[in-house]
Amino acid sequence: MTVPGKELLFLALGGSGEIGMNANLYGCDGKWIMLDLGVTFGTHDYPGIDIIMPDLEFIEDRKKDLLGIVLTHGHEDHIGALPYLAAELGVPLYANRFTAGLIAGKLIEEGLEKQVKVHVVDIDAKFQLGPFGIRFLPLAHSILEMSAAVIDTPYGRVFHTGDWKLDDDPVLGTPSSASALTKLGDEGIDVLVGDSTNAFNPEASGSEGGLFDGLLTAVDAAKGRVIVTTFASNAARLKTLGEVAKATGRTLCVAGRSLDRILGVARSVGYLKDFPPTVDFDEAMRLPRNKVMVIATGGQGEPRAALARMAADGHQIKLELGDTVVFSSKQIPGNEVAIGRIMNQLAAKGVLTVTEKQAHIHVSGHPGQPELAALYGWLRPKLVVPVHGEIRHMHE
């Protein structure tokens, strides 16, 4: 059996050679810690399969030496497997307020809130797990409170980025500055284990704060009812959409359980306090069509999400000739057919669709090449280990 000796080991159980299902182990002095425990979603390669989880057999055989699971942020590919696998591992979780709030909801749904201990720590917390010193550093991403982890061990220091981008105007939150990251680099980084998702993108990801004008123009030009679909977890985008609704004189309605969950947890930890009041579906349908805006789930073509049901006339919100659907999102590879099917249904109704190809209404949450170069320049690691990407992304 592999037992870490006087050395620093890294073992990716998921999220390397693939996008999603992140589960990473660090080992030294006979002990292990895990960073993130997520899922990936089924594709046409796995018919009838909704989610796929990492194979934890390696660490399950050594769980007596596992000290805890440290969560960088609350996206499903980083926390989605916790309700199914964390109780079996029997170790505490460590997460910031927003991420812990999302995890708590998942554990309650599965009746595990008393079986899995969650330690809520600050977004810039420092804590010790056996031989591992953990320090969180906030970075920008497409979800609230993403924390990179600096891992200090007797055998080297690791900067584990989690998912990140550079953004001078993230709308919500305050990411670590270039000077703070440069200072950390001055202290010395032995290994950077980092996000490679957008390694092929020669341009920077763009700022979340730069989307208001494009979204305002798209909504303001609409003559009828407006549906905006975006990634539910992006609270900063929800804040911007709330401001767009106010600016265009439209009453807001929210359609989708995941949106309700994100709004609830964000408000519970102090965000989105000025988000406009919303109306239910019946009230939204009673309002004049040019006086309502609906934020809906389903921009990736998910068949049970709100937008798919609207397109198929299976939702209380009805769409008709002259209405507009704004896709404030990017097509995730593999979802093209599902998204195209919904767009065809909308086109058959005479509904106009607006995507990022027609207007500046979306930015990525992952770093392009200029951002990767900037971070590497600030931190100056001795070694870089790309993760969170397919083989082609990691090699790039």
C-alpha cells in the first residue's frame, strides 16, 4: 500500500485529462488531504447517465490517513460528489461561507447534515491539517468566493489555483491583487497546480463588470417578453441582470431551482441584498409582455430545465411570436445538439434568440493565455502541473 513518506505527493483522482469531476490528493508524512470532490455530467457517450463521480478506491483503502477535504469553491464539478461520497470517507470538510452554504443544502437533501462535519472558514483563512498548512487566497471566477489554496508542507509549497480568472471588476467580491500574488511569489512557490480549461484562448477572459451595456442593449431592444438564461451559479451575473431589469423597467421573475438556491445562499451570507423583488409565474404572465424579464435555467439545453420546458410549452411561462431569449452563456462542448434543438423550437415560435456571437453578453470564468502568463509571472513557480482540462489543454 502506498503511504506517503518524507516527500510531497500529488495524485489526481479526477479532473486531469478531463473537464469536471475534480478530486485531488496531496500526501506527505503518512497523511493525505483532498482538494475538491466533484462530479461530471453524462453525455451521449453514457446514455441514461446523469452524473459521473470519481473512483475513490485508492483513498477509500487509506481513509484512516485522510485528514479532511478542502473545497476551493461551490461549482458542481468541485462539490457535487460530496452528498454521495463524503460520509463514507468520514472526514471533515473545510469551506468558505458561500461554498459551505451550498454544501449544507446538499447534505440536508440527502439527510447527511449530522453525519458530515463542515468547518466554515474565512475566504482568506489559514488552518493546519496535520503536516499540511493551508492558506486560502480569493481569486475571481464565475461563482462567489473562489479560494485558491496555498499548501505548505515540510517538502515544498504548492499553489493550487482551483478555477480562476483575472478580473479588475468582478461585480461581487474582491480577488487577490497582483501585488499580493507577487509577494507570495517572492516567498517562493515550488509547484503551481492550475486550471488549463482555456489554455487555447489567446485572449483574456474579459471582465464580468463589462457586460452591463451589452445585456442592457439586448433587453432594451426586445419588444415582447424577455427570457435571459445564464449559469445559475454566477451570482455576479444575476446582480447585473437585476440592474438591467431595473434600467429597462421590467419586473423580474426567476425560473429554476438552482437559481433559487444560489440567490438564497448568496443573500444568507451578505450578497445580493439589493436584488430586485421578483414575481411568481402567474403574475409574470399577467404583466404586459414588454414589462417582464425572466431569468431562467437551461442555457446548456438541459431537458428538464426551465428554458427547455418553455420551448416545449411545458412551463407556466409561455413564449410566443415577438419574444426574445438571451443566452448569456457559452455553449459547453458536447451540448451543441441539445442547445440547437431548443433554439429550433424557439425559432418555430417566432422567438428571437441572442447569443454571445451577436452581442457582448458573456465572459468566461477561466483564464486565457495572457492571464496564465501573468499569474506564472507573479508567482514564478519552479514547476507547473496543469489540471482541470483534457489532455490537449494540459499539454498546451
